[in-house]
Amino acid sequence: MAAAKKISLSVFNLKGEEAGKVEVSADVFGVKDVNPQVIHDAVTVYQANLRQATAKTKKRHEIHGTNRKPYRQKGTGRARAGDVKSPVWVGGGNVFGPDGTQNYKLSQNKKAHALALKGVLSEKVAEKGLLVIDSFDLKEVSTKGFAASLKALKVEGKKNLVVIDGEEEKLVLSARNIANVGLTEVDNIAVYDVLYFDNIIVSKDGVKKIEEALK
């Protein structure tokens, strides 16, 4: 059986210095034939599932108002009218509007989603937008300190997604108030996020976990 193909990624420390290499599977981070359809489907599913579906309009029976007939049935020259809550009247009920129970949820099977994630991660590697950090073991909570690390990594001012691996409270507290920085769990990376952010910043252990999950 042939050995799985590997690609080598540079590993940096938080001072922006290269701290070695890490080998990862080319089947996950080096996909050549990216499938644009599964990526499109993944983004569509992600955005659809963000919709809260809370929009609601009032039906005729929910409008507050009198049930009295507005004018007599005959002799006025106007069309018959039962009450002012009729949908044909301004301020009346809505006939086909949303009722608050609409469901916009979509789904994508696991294999297709994994294929989409492999595709966008591979594109990010090709664009040099995947930054692997040797460790996020911060000594203290410091927004200023983490901002300095972003500057050292030459990604300051760009949209950066920091991938959290495990209980990294100091990292979360240090990064959460920096503009254009997003946070996500290593097992919750969305295809949409990889496309939206300019850079994905992940630890060496985090890269291995992503690789293992997508094999």
C-alpha cells in the first residue's frame, strides 16, 4: 500500500519567527481538484441555518379592531365590506405573510461537507493564508500582547480567524476584543468562515486534529 502523500507547512511562534515544519496530509490540505458545487452547497446550508425565522405578520383574526360593518351593504355605490380587518383594507390582516413557524433549515451530508472543507482549506494553504502556530500557551491575558503577535505575523488589519483547541481561556480573552478577529473551536470550523476570513490561525495540535477529522 502506497504511503499517503504529505505536504509541509511552516510553523511560527507568536513572535512571528519560524519555529519548524509540520507535515500534513495532501488529501486534506493539498486538494487539487476542488469541487465548487459542494462548497456552494455548504455556504448555502450555513447561511440558511443562521436564519431565525422570527418574521411574522398578523392574519385577519389577529387584527385589533371593531367587527362592526363600516357602512351599509347597498346603496352607497361602493363594494361590499364586512369589517375594517379585511385584507383588502389598509391596516387589515395579511393573507400570505410569514406566521413565525417557517422553517429554513437545510442539511448537507457529512462526506460532501468534508469534501467542501478540504477544498477551501487547500485553497487557503495555496494562498498562504493558513498560519500554523507552535503553541497558544499565553502567560497572561493581554489584548495588546496578542495584537502585537498579529503584527509580528504580518496579518495585522486583516480578517483573521483564530482556531481554539481545547480550554484556551487566556487566548479567548486576549483575542476577542480585537477588530476583525473571529474565534471558533477546532471541531466547529465552517466552510463559510474559511472563505470569509483572510487568514486561519491555528496551533500545530489543532492542524493535526483537523487532519484526523477529515481523513
